[in-house]
Amino acid sequence: MATVELLFSALPEHVRTARLVAAAVARRAGVDEAVLDEVRLAVGEACSRAVGLHVSQGIAKPVRVVLTEDEKKFSIEVGDDAPHQAVVGSAAAASGAPAATPSGSAAAHEEAADGEDDMGLAVISGLVDDVEVTADETGGLIRMSWPTTPAAETA
């Protein structure tokens, strides 16, 4: 199993680099050429979401992207270190279920961020058949995967 790990400062201009790296690794892993645009778009949405959360919450840690290839699938994990108050809302957004609204003084900020998160997560779930979104007080993680074609079949 081959793994590429990418750490980048939470700056919007680095999202493009993450998309390009993801597409290159996906191609090498054997992801169908017709799906590479979906990989690029999904990674761009996930990384933009993570950058936005880091910037809005003043988090200096880098955004993490882990690209893993094995015999049957290519997986990407995009992680952030932003505490998520509406854990149910983040996971529900990916599945199309209604999001929970957090209570307390941070509710307005979280609600505004949830609107952007909901759109990005909806785009990702429309592009990727196998997606999982998890979040808690230590950060969030979006896991996505695509099937690969073994090298013997592509020759």
C-alpha cells in the first residue's frame, strides 16, 4: 500500500496544489481517466472547507491530505483541526439529513459556517460514491475513495 501525505498552510492558493497532487496520484493508482475531474473537484471542495475552517477559527496548524492506494481502491483523507460543535450536522449534511443547530453563543458563527459546509459537503457527496465525514471537538475528517483498475488490466 502506497501513501502520500501532504501538509499545507491554510491558504486558499494551496488548494490548487492539493488538487493537482491528488489527480497525479489517482492517475498513478489506476483511477479511471473519466473520474479524475471528480477527484480534483472533490479534493478541492474538501480542502477549501478545511482552509475556511482553519482561517475562520484562527488555527495555525496545516491542513492534512493523505492519499492512499491499494489493490482495489484509491482513498483520500482531508483533515482539519477545527473544533466542530455540530458533529451531527456535519455528518448529516453528507447524507442529506437535516443538520442540527448548536446552542450557545457560538451558534451564529457555527450556523453561518454550516451553510458553507453543507454546500461543499453536498458537492462532495454528489461527486463521490464512497464518502464518510466525521467531526468532533478535535477536528474533522473527510474520507473519499474510488475504485482502481489493476495495472495488469490496463496493459
